[in-house]
Amino acid sequence: MLMGVITGAHGVRGAVRVKSFTADPAAIAGYGPLEDERGERHVTLALAGTVRGMLIARIDGVDDRNAAERLKGTRLYLPRAALPPPGAEEYYHADLIGLAADLTDGTPLGRVRAVHDFGAGDSIEVEKPDGATVLVPFTEAAVPVVDIAGGRLVIDPPAGLFDNPAQREALSQAGASGSSGNRESPHGASKVKP
């Protein structure tokens, strides 16, 4: 599970800036050793503060700016088993990605491709069978059913989201052709948000 990324050096003594993808950004340091994408390097973050929304951390063995700069872009992962189960009405983004997305009337819309947080709350990006995507606010009103075990979620689109009659017709035809397909395995980020 992707927990964060090292965005660069901070100062000259080896500190790094870290963008955390956890619901509480500082929680990234509490999970123990994190690993890079290949699982070759393990790091434990010792938080030293924050600057402009980024965590400042120290890593053992990284003692100067050059060593810290070499870590820039390193994605930090954690095995899924190390994470606590999400609470009621909370979901790991990785569990949402790949779910089938249906409208309330049963019409298949597509699959969840990504979960985004652009600052005003989470949105799910749904890829339709034709490859086009649509962003849907990830709220209880717009996504009233999330069935992780069943591999699907239900979307009740806000007024105006699908005002294009051609889009609605294409969805109806896709549903008639059985394009909902096989369930895919979840993957992706690790943020917990309702």
C-alpha cells in the first residue's frame, strides 16, 4: 500500500520532505519500517516537523543533503497486513480501485479507476467502457452503496453530471451488452477516507 513519497531534501543535514497519503499525515511514521517500490530499501521515518503541508523527517544513514536528494521520488510502501481494518464508512482507496460502478437503476457505468482528493473532498474517477472517464464526488449521497466484498459500488449521480443524452444512451447500450465484465483486484493508494 502506497503510504507516501519523498519529495526532496530539506536543509543540509540529511532531512527529507515527505508527502504523506495517510488520513492523518503524521501517522505515516507510526507504522514502522516502510519500503521502496522494489522492497529493497527499508526506512523508518523520524518526524522533525512540517513545512508547507509536507512532513520533515530524518532517516537513519542519511546524513547530508546529497544523500537526501538521491531519495527524491522514492515511494514509500507498507504491506497491507500492517494496516488496521478501516472503520465504519471508511475505505482504503486501494479497495475502491477496480470496483464495478453501477447506477442506481442497475445500469453499468464502468470501473473505478482512481480516487482523487483535490482539496474539496474525495472524488472517484470512473472509466466507462468507451475509455472516457467521469469524476463523481465520493459522498454518501452520490455513492450510497459501497460493497467491497461484492466488488461494486452504486452511483446516484448529482443533477447535471450525466445531462448529455448521448452519454446516458451509451450507458444503456453498454448495460444491455453485458459489459460489466469480471471483477478486478484492488490496488493503489492507502488513504482512509469515507
